[in-house]
Amino acid sequence: MPKIAIYAGSFDPITRGHEDVIKRASQFVDKLIVAVAPNLSKQSLFTLEERFDMIGEVLNGHEGIEVHRLDGLLVDFAAKMGANLLVRGLRAVSDFEYEFQMALMNRTLSPNLETIFMVPSVETTYISSSIIREVAKYGGDVKDVVHPYVASALRLKFGHNS
Ligand code: COA
């Protein structure tokens, strides 16, 4: 059976940390689906369309990786895509409680869907999309933590494109 994994998130915006997890995960699955979620509980900076386009640019037709929009429950989307694995990044102890809760809820909803946790590179463990949004908002340099395409989209969004 081919190993098809889903890496879901809001990616507002995609960071070097997400890219690191995607790269690591794609090495041991046959297909990795990056699923962009609508971000219901938080106010997004980028629209779903913008986030989807940015991920496409950043991954740039990488073989074995597809980008999809996530609508509804992750377990339903996984069933529709024929996926058997969910990939999550675990950056620090603070991520653990939320991740544990989600993994167990997803298992309750879909017992055959396994969640696997990836440890990101040390250089990216401190990054989050919200900290990047905040730095970019005040004109700070985010070139080390996001892809150049994303850095430019952030500059445009906040009017720092001079
Ligand atoms: N590097 C950098 N940042 C990372 C990261 C990494 N490796 N891993 C996570 N993050 C950041 C994200 O950017 C985000 O940062 P922010 O809060 O500062 O914006 C934060 O950690 C949380 O990200 P994530 O864990 O991906 O959560 P999310 O809110 O983006 O996505 C879904 C959560 C979409 C996976 C989840 O809500 C879902 O499955 N939704 C579908 C509906 C559903 O099935 N719900 C029931 C789930 S049990």
C-alpha cells in the first residue's frame, strides 16, 4: 500500500520550519499532501488563496508533494485522498498538549489513520507564523525564517516594499 501522508496547517504564512518538516516527511512517504486550512479560530493575515499560492511557489513543483485546500474535518479529507498518515511537527514541549489532543481525537474519529511527529531542525524550532507576522508588520527582516517569495509577500502586505 503506498504511504500517503497529509501535513495540514493554516500556513499563515508558510515558514522555513514548515518547509523543514515537509522536506523531512517527503523523504519517507510516496506522496505528501500539504493541506491548507481555512484558519477558523484565528484572524488570518493572508487569504486562503494567497496562502495556497505561496506554498505552491515555495515548493515549486517538488516531486511527490501536492498542495490542496482543506475543507471540513481532516479525517474526512484524509479518507477522500486515500491517506494513511498525518504528519505533525513537534517543536517544543509547549506544542505537546495540543498535538496529543488532536492526534487522539483524530484517532477516535478514524482509528486507522496514524499520526507521526517530526522533530524540526534546531534552527527553526523557535519560529512560528505569528512571530514572523509581528516582525514583518514593523518592518523587521524575516529573510532567514521564510522563503524569499514569502518575505516579499509580507513586505507587500505591510507596505514595506520600498
Ligand atoms: N515551524 C514553524 N511554525 C510551526 C511549525 C513548524 N515546524 N509547526 C507549527 N507551527 C506553527 C504554525 O505556524 C502556527 O503558528 P501561529 O499560531 O503562530 O500562526 C502554530 O504553530 C500552529 O500551527 P498548526 O499546529 O499547524 O495549527 P494550525 O492552527 O495552523 O492548523 C489544523 C491546525 C488545520 C491541522 C487543525 O485545526 C485541523 O485539523 N483542522 C481541520 C478541522 C479538523 O479536523 N478539526 C479537528 C482536529 S482534531
